[in-house]
Amino acid sequence: MTYFDFGGALQARTCADLEAEKIAHIPRARRDGDERSKDDWLEVHIAALEEAVAHAEILAEQRRQEAETAAKKIAELEAQIALLQQWIKCGLSSTNTDQAHKAD
């Protein structure tokens, strides 16, 4: 079972944050003239978000499958419990009947 890769998501987010921090420290006049840096910054953030969404989708599907498996197992156990209850009930009834016949 694979779990969400928090390390990878955090690493992507950290890289995006570092790139954003670099851009934030560039003087505004220089930033305005450098549209490529803005594009790069946006691309880094978009990539980090896309990666996080992909991991979340994988995790959601795994959880859905786990919940489905658990629900099936619960249904099976409930059916077994009902069967055991019937056996116990029938067993007690036949024991009571047997004891009543012996008493006669």
C-alpha cells in the first residue's frame, strides 16, 4: 500500500517557495521588465500544485478501495454472525426439546 508522498510534495512546495522568494527580492522595476522570471515562478508553482493534486488523487483512490474492501468484509462478518446466531438458536431449541423429552 502506497501512501501520499509528503516529502515529495513538501520538496516541490519548498522549491516553489524559494523561487518565489528570489523573485520577491528582485527590485520591482527589474521584475516588471523580466516577464520570464514571472513565468518561471508561475510554472514552478503550477508544477508543485499539479504534483500535489496527482498525489491526492492517488491517495483518494487508495482510500476508496480500502473503504470498499472494509465494507465487503463487514458484510461478510455480519452474515457469519447471523448464521452463528441461527445455529445457536437452533442448538438451544433442540437442547431444550431433548431435555423436555428426557424429563417425560
